[in-house]
Amino acid sequence: MSTTDTTHTAGGRRKVTLVDTTLRDGMSSVSHQFTPGNVADIARGLDRAGIPTIEVAHGIGLGASSIQYGFAAATDPEYVRAAVDAVDNADIAVLYVPGIATLAELQGAIDAGITTVRVAVHCTEADCAQQPVEWAKDKGLNVMTFLMMSHKLEPAPLAEQAAKLDSYGADVVYVVDSAGAMVPRHAGERVAALRQAVSADIGFHAHNNLGVGIANALTAAENGATFIDGSLRGLGASAGNAQTEVLAAAFERAGWDTGVDLFPLVDTAEHVVAPLMTEPQIVDETALILGYAGVYSTFFHPTKRAAKKFGISTREILLELGRRGVIGGQEDMIVDVASELAGRTYELPARAGV
């Protein structure tokens, strides 16, 4: 059981650490097409504002640039080097998903200058993180761990999974609302359960599918989370993430010390990130139903494509995927479900000459 409570500054204000994921989760909103120059400009603004950890690389994580997940405009090491060269103080991090990333690719990110890795596993599969967590700790990295789709487990079994990550040496264990399916009570209960079960710090990563990403983050902090993720302009998969600049303002108004300067964050969001956005980050029907049905946020674009192809609504597809309990990595189920709902079996086009 943890003996650590929420830390306080000398002035008595509670302390929370903001982590920015614009250059990783936000990549999903721009089809992974930020250039190294874009990365440098955004990282420079975040660093100027005092954000201590900046996550970069492909939106799905290290090593994900592919036909399955979408090709990025540059390689992960190129993105890392661009960020490292642009900052004076911030740590640069990458996301490592076992089964997508390899330790060789993580070594390449280390060589490019990262000091933090965030190892992400499904909430019932903490044991899959043991090898990369222990390997990264041996390399001297700061290790944050993600329990993705945390809404799928009740607080007690989620805490049991968190305890495994803690035992492997994780510095931070995150409750991750990958589908944006939580409301504040869900976030608070899960963080509180982890706080009682682990000695590591607790983090919270919100998606905004139900419009309560900021409220969830505030409630998570009230229950013991000391690391909170956000992204500028809310950039992220489906409805996006809790908005970094809004988090900074909301936490300050709520009496917390974030250690960041709000106005450089706002300036970077307005004058650097906003011009790069292809469309506003909003809660449209597909994003909303993703959260309502509890389906992973990366299903957003593939579901829209399948709905158009088979002539049915994204709502029908997502509700059925939710009923089937799909998780991240099962995107192939989208076409299966869409074809079943459309009453026909999908067939590949015949090859020429066959």
C-alpha cells in the first residue's frame, strides 16, 4: 500500500504534473503528418511554458508507422531528435506498445535522446509490460506505464493489474480512459483504488468523447493522481484528449500548482498548433458513440470508412463492437461487423489475370 499522498508545495498548494501528448496522441488527428519542423516548433513552445515531459512519435506509438496504422511523415528517431534539439529542459518520451514496438526500436529512440518511455498495455494484460519495463529501467529510463481501456475493469481488479506494473519497477502507473467512456466518478474510483495498491505515482490520461475529459482529470487528481496528460487544442484520437492549456487554467483555478506558465501554452496552441489542424477537434456522432459504447478511440476513422463502404451508420457498427467487447488491436473486427450488419460478406477484389 502506498504511503504517499498528493504532494504539496511550500506554500501549501497541491502539486500536479502535466504531461503533453500533442506530438504523439495528437498525431492521430493529423494522420501522423506532423513534420520534424512542426515537432520542433510545438516542443519549443511546450518547453517554454514549463511542461516537464513531452511525448512524441507516431500516434499509435513507437514503430507503428505502417500500412496498418498509417505511415508517418518522418521516422520516430527523426521526431525524437527534432524535439530533443528544440527543448532546453523538458524530457522527451515515446509510447511503447508491446507487440507493435520492439526493444531495438526503443534503443533507437534512446540513441535519439529520449529519457522517458511510456509502456502501454491493455488493462487486463499488465504482465505483457514486464520485459520492456525492466529493460527500460536497466537502461536508466524513467518509466511510465499505461493500463489502456481502464473503464473495462472495476477498481479492485484494475488495482491488481497496477500492482504488477509497480512490482516491475514502473515510476508511474496510469489509469487510461482510451475510449473516453468514463465520467468523473469512474475516474476517481479507479485512481483511488490504485493509490491504495501501489507505491508508484499515479497518472490519468483522458479522452473527451463524453465531454468530461477536464472534469475527469480534476477528479483523478482529487483522488491521488499526480500526473495528468493533455494535448494542445485537445488533439488526439477520436474526440481528442483533455486540452493541455485548459487543464493548466482549470487546475490553477482549482487551487493546484502545475508549475507551468499558462500564456505560452495558449500562444503555442493558438499560433502553432491551430494552423496545422485540418479540422476542429470536436465531439461528433462517431466520437460520442465511441465513448458511449466503450470502444477504443483508434476505431474512429476505420469505422467511418467501413460505414461509407457498406452503406450503414457508424452508430450501428460501434454499438455492436461495444456489445462484443472489442479492444485495441482488434480493428479487423470493424469490417467483419459492418459486413454482417449490411447482410453480406466482404470479398476482396479479384486479382488481375485470375
